[in-house]
Amino acid sequence: MKTNKFLILLLVTVSLISCKKEESKPAEEVATAPEVFTFTLNAVVKSDDDFQIFFKEDNNPESPYEEVNSVWSGGIKGSENAQDIVFNLPEGVYPTQIRFDFGQKMQPEIVINSLKVNLKEKSFTLKGAEFFNYFTPDEKFVKVDQSASKITPIKQADDKYDPMLYSNTDFSTKLSEISK
């Protein structure tokens, strides 16, 4: 009987010692998504080109857009079909205003299907003609047909070409809503 108790006690002791000791580890930090604004423009661009987006982090409409605060699309292959043109702003940039520059080469017309703006898990989408409620054209360089959701670049008599659209205060409000 003493032997049985001894064997049971030995078995329990060995079992406890050989069980993997679970260490209480500090809660691992949850990997956080980078704080990067992504602008995805879905558009029909018929000729090869490269678009640019400028951003400002202040609310001063008089401050100039600067090249250092811009991102290029990385090259667009011309097509009769719609394509996504993606702009990723640098990490930690929280734009209050943006400007789209629609190309370096003369385009016949550009159809804007949508603009999706993402920051981490938050986003909003402007579809079709709604896009033009949030952007103002530089009428010297671009003609807008809101009902057809398209822009037509204009080349100046002196060969200047710079089709651009500026975000308005309503767009700034939408940006701040997803920045919170």
C-alpha cells in the first residue's frame, strides 16, 4: 500500500515537473497598420502618362503647393478601360488639401469613375459626378463635364499644359473625418 501511494505521488510529481511551464508573457503589442493615406482614382486614361497629387497639411488656401509635398502615380498605361491609379502619401502625413495634376502629356479626355480615400480601416468614396462636388478645376487648363464625369485638358496658346483640380473645403472636412 505504501508503495502504491509512493508511486502515485511520484507520478504526480513527475507529471507536474514535466508539464510545460507556461510563462505569463506581457501582452504582445498588436501590429498597427501604418498611418498612410491612400488615394485610389479609378479613371479611363487613353494615353500613357503619369499623374501627380500634391498635398498640404495646413488649412491655408493661400499657401502654395510644393513639389516636395507631392506623389507621382508611377506611370499609367493608356487604355480604353478604367484602371486604378494609386497614390500613397508618406507615412504620418495628414493632408488638409490636395491637388490632382492630370498628366504631363496631352490627353484627349479623362473619365473619372471614382476616388476612394483610405486611412487605416476608415475610408470614403466619391463616385462619378459626385467627385466634382469636392474639386474645383483650374479653368485655364481643364474643362469639366460633370454630367459625363470627365475632364478635358486644355493646352494654352503658349504650349503650357497643366490640367489640375483643387480640393475644396467639403473635401477637407471628409479628410478630417477619417483622420480622427
